[in-house]
Amino acid sequence: MRRSRDSWVFALTLMTAAAVLISIAGAETLLAMACVAWIAHRPRTVVWPSYLVPLCAFMLTTSVALLMSPQPEIGMAAVRKFVLLTIALLAANVVTTASRARIAIGVLLAVAAAASAVALFQFGIAYVHFLSTQNLADDPTVLARITGFMGHWMTFGGEQLLVWCAAVPATVILGRRWTIPLAIVGAALVLSFTRSVWLGAIAGFVAAALWMPRKVVIGVGLPIAIVGIGASGLIYHRVSLSFQQHAFAPDSGRFELFIGGVRMIKDHPLFGVGPERIHTEFPRYYRGNDLAHANFYYGHLENNFLQLAAERGLLCLAAFLWFVFELYASLIATLKKATDETRWITLSALSALTGFITAGFFTYNFGDSEVLLLLLFIVSLPFGIIRAVPMEHPCPTDLVTITS
């Protein structure tokens, strides 16, 4: 009976992670159900991932920044988002075998491939329409990019990036047939025309490729290379817009966002300007003459680290960096002691984390609820597997804490 209940909690947790690729509302509902089921299950042992302490420090500093904000009422979303962090604890406690991890990555890849197929269809329709209008607003490489089931292309790209990076090492255990859905997701990444996603995918791929067999690396990278070559003309068109500041102001606005963010940090070093208040404060720090005609979005600062420092202060940024470094340290330590059967799970987490961090230098993906939930699920998978590591490969005490 206990094993049956545990299987139900695992199913609900996995459904939560998969549902976020389709609907955040559905994912949040399933997350609540999974939490209730896990509490009702009354697990005999609880796994506390090593990054939990810095994550709690991040939550604390965010709460303090909200209390110090001149408009705390508009920043409550930052605190409400804390409930999404429960997915990390669930993943670490219910994905406890290599078999469950394989099922989890397989399900995520299948759902992501379906979303990518929809997105590729969207691209075809949008491109035909753009050819008839030649309007920048209809350009599927700029302002009409593919979204899949999501409401915005950045959310879609961020999610597909995480799944693709996690699935690359998993192909070693999933088998060749899974290279087809992986190629579909890869094609959607290329045709998303989101440069931060491209850079994140490259970084995540390199992080995994260093530990993977050469044949597998070539088999995974070849489909993306083919799509990239086929779309080289559109890629050149997209990149060239970055150097046409008058035609495409958002790129030139990135420098203004950086300067504005630095000035905010200088004036509010400890607690920032307040959660969700970048849009309100940025006009005060803009150096130009007419922000109304600047034609770039300034709701966030297009960089995770700059955004957190300006919005919530340097204390919160320090907690975030602690979380990232602790996560990397734990995963690398796990990787060094992993067996052949479980090494790919840690590689998947490392690849996804590296892709996320790299993309985060060029966009505020940490503020995206869908991306955050999916990231925490993927990077938490190795912590549950640690309990099943054979005795000849003892787990270091700094990786995970298990309480009875």
C-alpha cells in the first residue's frame, strides 16, 4: 500500500513538471495535489537537498526586500512564487531510482517535442504571412516568434532549452529512437530565434558533451547543425538586426538597461528598489531625453544577476549566487562518484543548469515561473538518486541530508 501511494506521488510530481510545458495553471494545480499526496503519504525519510539552505536564504532576503519596498503591495508576486519551490523537495524525494529518472526525462522530452511540433507549425504559418506583409511586427524571427503552448516566446524558449539540455545526456540511456523527439525540440530551439536560448543551448551541450561518448555527441548535434545550415539566411537576418539600432531599438536599449540597473544598485545597495518595481523606477534612471519614444521594454533588466541586485539588493544577489555555487558543487561532487547507471542523471542536471545560467546573462529567465519550476525539478533529480548509490560509492555528507 505504501509503495502504491508513493507511485501516485511520483506520478503527480512528474505530471506537474510535464504540465508546465503546456499550462502554468494546470501545473500549479497538479503541484498542490502532489504536495497534499506527499504529506498524506507520510514518508519515512525526507531528503533535504544541499542547496535548500541558500535557497531559504534567497527567500528570506527577498521577503526583507519586499518589506523595505515603498510599494510592497505590487511585489507580492515574488513571495507567492515561493510555493513553486516545493517541486524541488518533491523531486528529490519521489524520483529515487534511475528507472524513475529515465521515465521523467522521457515524459518531459515527449511533451516538449509535441509543443515544439506545434511551434514549428506556427513558424511556417507566420513566415508565409511575413513574406506577404514584410512588416517587422509579423517577422517570425523578431516580433512574431514561435510560442508553442506558451503565451510568450521567451517562456517557450526557456522551457525547451531546459528539456533539450537535460535530454542530451539522457539519450545514452533512452536509446536512438529518442533522438527524433530530441531533434524536433532542437529544431524549435533554432527557429525560436532567441539568442539567449541559442547561447544557453551551446553552453549546456558543451557541459554534457565533455562527459559523453563521441558518437552520441555527433548524433545529437548533427540534426541541429542541419537545421542551422538550412536556416542560415534567417539567422543572418536576425543577427544583422542587432546592428541596426534605428530599425530595432530593443538591442540598443540593453545598454541603457544595464546603466540604469547599475545606478539603481548604487542608490539602493542593500535592499534594491523593491520587487516588481523596475518598471516604476527605471524612468528616473534613464539617461535619454524621451523614454516614451525609446521603443524598448524596461519591465526587467535582461540579466538575472543585475535584475536581482537592482530589484532586491546585493544581499539577495549574494544568496542567489550561494544557491548557484552550492548546486554546482553538489552536482559535480555527485558526478565524480556516480555509477555508469546514474551518471547521465547528474549530467542532465548540470547541462540544464549551465544552459539556464548562460541564458540568464542575457534575459531575466529566473523570473519566469514556468522556467523556474522546470529547472528546480530537473536539477533536483540527482539528489533523490543518491540514496540508491551502492556502498562502494559513498555519498559525501555535504550533498544531501536524509532525516528519518
